[in-house]
Amino acid sequence: MLLLIKRLANIFARFRSQRLLILLLCFTAALRVFVFAAAFPFFSNGDEDLHFDLVTQYSAGRLPRTFGVLTNESLGLIVRYASPEFLQTPDQFPNAKFPPPLWKQSVAEAAPVIEVTKAVWQKEINWESSQPPLYYALAGFWWRLGQCIGLTGIESLYWIRFLNALLISILVWLGYVIARTVEPEHLGLSVGVPLLLAFIPQDVLYVLSNDVLSPICFGVVLLCVMRWLRAESPSFLLSAITGLAIAATYLTKLSNLPLLTVAIIAIIAKSLQLRRREPAASTLALILMILCAGIPIGSWMLWSKAHFGDVATACRLVAPSHFLSAGLMDFLVRPTRKVLARRAHVAESRIEFAHRR
């Protein structure tokens, strides 16, 4: 009996020390993302400006209904705080140096550049408008929260980026939970997974992007699938959480669909196996999961069909740009080329103004 008590005490102490270590890794990951997110200027060449435009729309409670131009609210901030470092080199400017940011220049100096830049950018089409809404709704709420505590201008832009620090800390903890679910007694796995997540060199975490929410949402799906595969009879709570996690993953980014397909196949296979023992319970659990996942996903598909012409918004992109005769590569590359060409035009205008001075 005494030996059993000592063993339980050792297990508890090890588990407690592990949790403290994981909390430290969560903090370290958040600090790393915070520092790098603060170090990079706006707006990155990963369509960060387009993502920000959607954040402003969702924060105002407006869902995009078409591939429209940038809104006035986002345009004012984009033009003023955009930096040339992502598309130009210093030798393109006078004295081979980047000029001071517009927001640090006087009104008289910055006004001509702002006007010419705004004239070009106000024609920019936001090709991200058809993206699923979950990240933008979350980031929009976060942005309004920052404004409520007094953050404006460039401070509010960085505030949205700093949301990624919170998300990476959640991801590190989620990785720990998943690792312990796979093998509770394997110390290397329980610590190694969150250690990798805490220091993984992924620069998408340093900018505004709907990619940052995907690993958290699918991580919850993965955890739920593991619980399904181990359950003798999945509970209704597990079924509901699994369905909602699947919906959240899909409503974050459409490219998550292949991962969700594999997860759903695994759950259906397990449900068919459970039907031999408990047909009623397993069937009800599967139906509940399908409803919790299907209603949000189906609602978004209907919205996309009504406003963008297709459940996956592909047809609306193809038709106005005549991509049908251009082939797959043009379909994938042409929107990016158009965006880069317009940004290059803006950059050239800035360089011209810099040389005039």
C-alpha cells in the first residue's frame, strides 16, 4: 500500500512539473511570435492588406457579398502605414536608403505620396472576400476590443497581429494534450510535440492571415477523432464537439477540406464498427455530429452560392477573368500577378516621388 502511494505521488509530481514546463513553452512561443510580429512592417507580400480589409468589414458586422474594392476604412490605414520593404530594395531610392515611413513624415511631405498611392489602391479588388468567415470574425472582434482600450492607427494594426501570440500558446498546449492522449507515459512525446510547436519557424504567425487559426481548429478535430476511436460508445457531448470542430475548421479555410475528409472517414468507420454492439447509440451520435457540422457548413455554402455564384466560390473567379481558356496555372497565378503588378505600380510611384525630393 505504501509503495502504491509513493508511486502515485511520483506520477503526480511528474505530471505537475510537465504542466509547468508546458506553460513555460506556451509563454516562450507567445513571446517569440510577439517579438517577430512587432518587428515586421506592414503590409507583407502575403496579401496581408486584403486580410486586414476583411477584418475591418467583419468588425463592422458586414459580410462581403462580392469581390469588391477595398473599403475606405481599411484603405486609409493601408495607404498610410504600408511599407516598401517587401517589394523594393534600398538601391531603388535616393542615397540607397528606404525613406522614412509616411506616418513618420510631416503632412506636407506625405500628402502627395498618400494621394497617388490611394488613387491606385482604391481600384484594388479583394480576391479574399469569398474566404470563410471564422478567422475574420474573431480578428474583427479582437480589433474592436483594441479600439475600446484606446488603440488607434498603427497600434491597432499590430494589435491584430498580436492575436497570433495568444493563438500559438493555445496551439502549444493543444499539442501537449494530443501527445498525452496518444501516449500518456511517453515523456519525450509529451514534451517533444509542444517543444516543436513552440519553436517551429513558421513566418505566417507574424502577419495577418486566416492560416493561423487552422492548426488550432483541426487540432481539436484530431483530438476528438482520437477520442472517437478509443470510445466504446461515443457520448452526445463528444459528438457535438466533434461536429462543431469540423465546422470551425472548414469555416476557417477551405484548404482544410482534405484533412477533414480523412477525419470524417475515420469517424464513420468507427461508427460502423460500433453499430454491431450498440446500433441505436452509435447512429444517434453520428447523426448529431453530422448535424453540428453540416448546419454551419451548409449555411456558408448557401451564402457563397447566393453571393459568389458557387459553393466553393470558384466559378465567380473564373468567369470575369476568362480563365477557362487559359488553363489551370493561369487560374491559380493570374490574380496574384494582378495584385503584384498593382503593388509594383504603387511602389514605383513612391520611388518617383522620393527621387523628386
